[in-house]
Amino acid sequence: MSSRKTRALLGWAYLLPYATLFVLFVLVPIVVAAYLAVMQFDLTSPRSAGFVGFRNFVDAWKDEYLQRAFVVTAKFAAMMVPSLVVTAFALALGLNAMPRGRNTVRALVFLPTMFTVAVTGILWQWFYNLEFGLFNFILRNLGLAPVPWLSDKNIAMPSIVLMSLWWTSGGTAVILLAGLQNIPRMFHEAAALDGADGWRGFWSVTFPLLRPVVLFVVVTNLIGAFQFFPQAQLLTGGGPELATRGVVQYIYETAFNGYRLGYAAAMSWMLAAVVAVFGFLQFWLMRKEAS
Amino acid sequence: MRIRQALYGLLATILAILVVRSGWIGAVRGRPQTEISFWNGFTGPDGRVMLELIRRFNRENPDLKVSMQRIAWGTYYNKLMVAAVNGRGPHVFVIHASALPRMHRAGFLEPMDSLYREGGVPEEDFEPIVLRTTEFDGHRVGVPLDIHPQGLYCNTDMLREAGIVDERGRPKPPTNREEFLRAASLMMHPRGAANPDRYGFALTHWQNNYQSVFPQFGGRYLDERGNADLDNPGNVEALEFLGRLRTEKRLIPPPDNQLGWIGFRQKKVGMVFDGVYMLGDLKRLEGLHYVGAPMPVLGHKPGTMADSHILCMRKGLSERERDGVARFIRFLSENSLDWAEAGQVPARRSVRNTDRFRSMQVQYAFSKQIPYMVYPPRIVPLFEMGLEINLAVERVIRGRMGAKESLRIADENAQKAIDRDRAESQAPGGGR
């Protein structure tokens, strides 16, 4: 066998484990979901399963609960993404400016990202507990009234955002830090010579050079925000009064509490379409940036 | 030399494990062991009681081996449904009576009429209302293991402190509306002063609490034609009553307080409504003194909500497996007095009519409600209806909407779910 063929085979062999899992757990479910989306398929009445064309999509379009869930999801994204970028940027700039101990602090900042969402959720449930939670303990000691972090309709979503920030900003900060460290020193030196220091230097030199990284961070987090589910499921269960029930949770409940797999698949395709828009946006902007 | 010895040892161990696992020993003795898988959601202290029962059954029936898998109720039905619809479900499993319509329509429940006729499970030993939950198309698809009605838990120290005692000085749980309101108020202000951290009564699971109260006001879930009737006058009156406890009388904690069951455990709440199954949680606490009692009559007649764990069998089992499952179900049914210790009321009358059961204070008190308890409606979109009821109660307790309007919205949405389910279940593709 020629060495080219051997290399090609080796390449495929390296890819095989991932490709197998990708096909099994990504590609096959996508195809199955596409099939289910045009079917009436309710696990409780398999005998009534049948092709319904786009009816599931039409029903979903008119579904008030789905509309509400999209609003909740958009609200989460609108709160989460800007605050994440600002927080992560601040952390990255701070880390970048550290002359010593940067690696240790970076590891500490990154630590929460390594927790699973389940661990994070349980931990923050305790923090938020009205009676014996950490936050209300602090408030009480300061002589302030306790806050219903998770049971007030107006506070529940910001509380979830706060938890999500704690959980994810370390990871995003590390990406931004890598971007900051990739900026050649000479740009900063040249700017300093021209008198562009401090904020001026940041806005005129650092930020423009970091734009591709920021773009990547914004779009990937936006896509992630539209998949908002486990945080709310763990902290509020979607309440109070559905104020934190996002699209994915509604899809999950439709599929696994209501057993309406066809309808849930149609809704998941609608969500996928929204996420795809952001994906394409990122692709287009990145290409524009590169050219 | 040592390495060789270790290798021989390892080989011998592997061989021994293989021989034992293969069931060859049993086969040689002429008794091949039949494996029975049993799924349930008993992940709390009740699971330990069930495990003990299974160990006993396995000891007494060496030709059978029952192995139990416990899955939290939150995801239990998803897993059971997906496995069973594909023919890979467990041999025997527990289903709530309220979930039976869904599971039955999915088509994997084996009729169990013969178990009642000749299998040693006497029909007449069950209450008709409980048996009816297992009937579909003229067949029985399960055997009720227990009944778990909602009832009243009272902190006896708080009752005594508030002076709510009988003529012999024993704490006296309230039995009617007047006594209930008085107890709630006195326990909140034990010495005439209000304590912001202390309440006489708190709601726990709003949906369940409300469903335990509305039968007392003549409320119901469905009308005679099986359509949603959540905004009927009885339901409205019941919800108005609960709403007023918060918005006017200020007798229950603010909704954001989250006291509920935790408050009862912490001795900050004097009374709560909850299921008999919560007893397992209370038994673990030290220093909390409590009694169980039937729901006080807050409306015009006694009433409460109940559900049951039903033992069911999967379709498509071999003759030997069916026989093993039948023996196991009969065993659990006959020994449901042990199961009652976990915080349940046995479904069988003969088991309840024993001194040992009467000595179980909470279970016995809750069992007195059997003559008038109400099961959730036998409809497939029960999850959707439950969600609507929960939202309706939440809107009222938070003071955002009146009971009538809130229940009208719930009724409208529940009816939509019922209509959709009817249309979709009738013909392939829905026939709408």
C-alpha cells in the first residue's frame, strides 16, 4: 500500500470514533427529527401515527405557549450575552494586565466552567434559598430584607442570568485573553508613542484587533443562549408563572411529558432555524472581517 | 511463581463468576431461575422498604429473581414509555392510577383479569373506586398496591402552644372551616403577637392542595360529556377561599416565601396539606412532633384528592415470566402492610382492617378519607390540564387575577388540549 493511501486510512481511523458518535447522536437524530416533524406521532397512540405535512409547523406557529417561550428565550439572550461579554472582557483585561500569578488566577476564574450545569444549579439553588440561602444570609446581616430570588416573576430571570454568568464567564474570558495575548506588542507601543494610552488605546487598537474574537464569542454565546434550558429547569422549573420557561424546555415537556414527539420535533426545527440564522450571521461577518 | 499463582487465582475467580451468572447451578438442580425486572420511582425512604420486600420474595422464591430499578418520578415515565413502547420495558412496573390512561393507550399493558379470577387477588378486597382506575375496555390492567390521599399534617407542639387541645389536653387537629381558620390564626399569633417567621398554615404543592379542596365545594375536573369544567362554581369558590387566605386574611405566607413543606419541617408552619407519602420524610426528623388527620371540611362536604400506585405487567412475556410476575404481584399485594410503613395506605381492605395498620397513626387517619376521596380525571392530556390548574392557582395566590377569570383561562386551555387529543387519537394523521 502506498504511503498516501496509508496516511488516508490512518486519517479515517483517527476520525472514526468521533464520526461514529457524530452519526449516531447528531446526524441520525436530525434525520429522525425531520421525519417526525411532518408526522403526527404521539407515543400514547402509536396507531394514530400518520403523515401530516406541515400541520405541526402551522400549529406551532399559532401556539401561544411557544410564542411566550420564544419571548422568554430572547429575554435571556438579551440579558445574558451583553453582560457575559462585558464581564468576560473585564476579566480578560485584568488577567492580561497582571504581571505575576496570571496562570493561577486564570485557573481559578476558569474553574466554574468545569462544573457541570447540574452541580452549578444545585449549588446556586442553595445560594438563592429564601430562608437559609447564602445571599439572603448576607442581606439579613446587612440589615436588608431578603430577596425572593427565584420565586418573584421579575427577579427569577436575572437570577438565572447571574448564575449563568458565574458558570460561563471564566471560559469566555480565557478565549478573550488568548486573543489579547495574540495582539503583537508593537501595535501597543506604536499607539503609546502616538499618545493613545489607556481607554484611547483600548478603543483604537485593542478592540479593533480583537473584533474577530469578540464576534466569535458573541455569536457562539448567542447560539448557546437560544438553547437555554438546564439552568431554568434546575432553578425554577420554568416558573414562576412560566416566566423562565424557554423554548427548549417547552419542547422537552411536549416530547417527554406530553409524549407528542411529532409536534416537539417541528418546534425543535423552528428553533434550529432561528439558531441557524445566527450561525450564518457569524459566518458572513467572519468572512467580511477576513476580507 | 507468585505471578503464576495470582493468575490461577484470577482465572478461578472469573470461572466461578461465569458459572454463577450463567444460572447453570440452578439448571443442574432442575430449577432454572427466571429473572424479573421491576421498575418504580421509589427513590426515597420508600425504596428501602420495597427493597426489603423484594429480598424477602427472592428468598422465599428461589426459582425467581426480581431485580428492582428505581428511577426518580420526574423522568420515570419518559423512560418507561420509551422502553415499553419499543418492547424493551421491564416485566413489571408501577404506574400511578392517574397515569394509566396514557400508558394504556400506548398499548403495552397486559390485561390482568386472570390474576383477579384465579390468581389469588380477591376483587372484593378492594374499594370499587380504586379498582375502577384500572379498568379499560372491560379489562383490568393492574393491581392497586396502595392509596395515597392528601390529608392534614399538624405540628402538635404548635397546636398545644396555641391552646388547641381537646378536653383531655391532647392537641386537636381542626375538622371544619371554623376550626381551621381559628387554628391557623392562633398558631400564627400564639401569644397575641404576630411572628413574621411563623405561620399557622402554608400551601405546599399548590396544584395538589387546590385539588384536595375543590371536591369539598362540589367542584370537578370534567363535565358529563368529558369536557373540561375547571371554571365551574365549586372550583371557583374553592379557589376564592384559598386566595382569600393570602390576599385578605394574610393567614398563609407570601408566595415568594417558599415556606410550605420546608416550613413545616422547620417548625415554622403549624399545618400543611400533603400526601401520606410525605410521612417517610418526617420520620427522619428528630424533635418534630406531628399528627396526621383527614382534610378539614373547608367547603360544604368532606373531600380530598387521592392517587394510587398500580402494579402492571408488560405485554409479550413468556408463560414462565407471566407466572413469576403474577406471583410477585400477589406477594406485594398480600404484604402491603409492610409497604404501608413507608407512608402508604394499603389498597386492600383486609390489610387495613388489622391492628397493626390502625396503630400507624398518620396512615390510618388519612385512610378514613377513602369513602369520599376523588381521583384525578381519566384523560390522556392530564399533564396539560395539571399545568393549567397550577397556573390558575398561582395567578390567584399571587393576587394577579380573580379566581373566576383565572379558572376560565385554565378551562379554555385544558379544553384545547382535550380537543386536540381527541382529534389526534381518532384516526391516523389526526383526522382534523
